[in-house]
Amino acid sequence: MEAIPQSNSIGAELRGLDLTASLSDAQFEQLNQAFLDYQVIFFRDQQLSAQQYNDFACRFGRLKDYLFADGLDGFPYITEIVKTETETESFGSFWHSDSAYTELPPKITMLHAKQIPPRGGDTLFADMYAVYDDLSAGLKSTLASLKAINSASVVPRDEDIYQEVKSKNSGQSEQFAIHPVVRLHDETGKKALYVNSIHTLRFDGMSREESLPLLEYLYQQVTRPEYSYRLQWQPHTLAMWDNRCTQHYALNDYHGYRRVMHRIIVEGERPL
Ligand code: SIN
């Protein structure tokens, strides 16, 4: 197995593995180490059946339900993410870490590319270890004691729109979870920033108005190009990323074309 780094920060293509065959323990260890080292890894030309894809994902832990979509027939943990030729909205087109509003957010998200547009539809990734590492010592010590409330309802950045959405949703139960703003990766022991612009509502114990200026500063850091890697999909690319230390953004720049991905999420530990 060979890892080809894709940027100075994150991302590697792994070559030399056929994921339709079951991996030996040694191969799995090597792959998992590359995953921890590069945070986002991908494999080209993996023509996996749903069963093979499911089995591969199970090697990493317990598969997790996605709250907002049903799975495929017979494969409840494989969710089909589709944008059709006539749709303009797309799934995940904002910087985020998946399902941060759950008590046990997924450590891993996998996507298997079934159909991709002739161009566009790339996914961007940001290295949240690097974002954290480059903050000043003063800001790191301010963030160290903070927790944030992460909500399942999409949080608009604009305060007026937020108030409107909130009043429309009032009375509905809303899924949310409180997690540390800086989390310690349970396998690497490294620290990563863990707030995101679409799920993080506010710091615990502070109003949204008080929280926003600092949150906005942190979100700006996430978008800096030096922390990012851009994955260009091909049919049958299988990618997996570490939600504990990355964020991602699905580019919605391919109107008129169909994009179909099969997605699996693997449950993680409670963020500490
Ligand atoms: C996601 O946000 O999980 C999906 C990303 C993508 O479709 O590229």
C-alpha cells in the first residue's frame, strides 16, 4: 500500500488496495494509520457492491444512523445522497463536521461515488488540527474552558433570519448536543477546533449575540486555503474523512448534472 499526500496539510490517495477483497489485520492497521496521519484518504476505482462497502465500513466500528435520511433497501446504514439534473440545492454545501449535534458524533464519514458530473461537485476539506495549532496562546487558553451548543437545525449566520427560523420552529423538539470547543482526538491525542458554522449555535453559558463575534473569527480561519485540500471525484472513488479533526464543504457548482454518492457514517466517542 502506498500513500500519496495531496497537500502539505491533509489528504492522501491510497494506492495498491482492492477494497472488494477483505483486508488482513496488517493491511487494516496500515490503512487506519494512514487515515489518522492524513485525516482524509481516498481510493480510486473501487467497484464495491453495497455489501462489500458495508463490510469495509464495519471494520472501523459501529455504523451510525443518519437522522435525516433512510438507508438503502437491505442496507440501512448506506444513505444515498443525490442531486438531480433539475435540483439547485445540494447536501452539505457549507463548512461543517458531520452530525456534531449528536452525543456521539461520527468519527468517520465515507462516500462512494456512484455518479459524478463531468466537472465540478468536488469536496473541500479543512485541517482542524492546523487551524487550532495556529491560534495564539491567548486565544487557545480562552477556548480551553469553553463548550458549545451544536444544533441539528441549520443555523443561519444572519441574525434576522435566525430569529425567523427559531420562531417558526418553536415548540418543535430540536436535537442538540454540548461539546468542547477544542476536542482531544481519542486516537492521536492531538487537539482540534470543534465548532462549525452550520451546527454551532452559541457557546454554552453565553448568548448567541455574545458568541458570534468569536465564532465568526474561528469560522474565517477554517476557510483559509492553506488548511485545505480539494478532492476531485471520479466514478468509483471511495473517500473517508475524520470528523474529529476535519471539516468539509460539498461544492454546489454543477447545476444540470446528476451527482450520486453512497454515504456511511461510523460512530465515534463522546468528544472530550
Ligand atoms: C457530506 O457533507 O457529508 C457530503 C459531502 C459531499 O457530498 O461531497
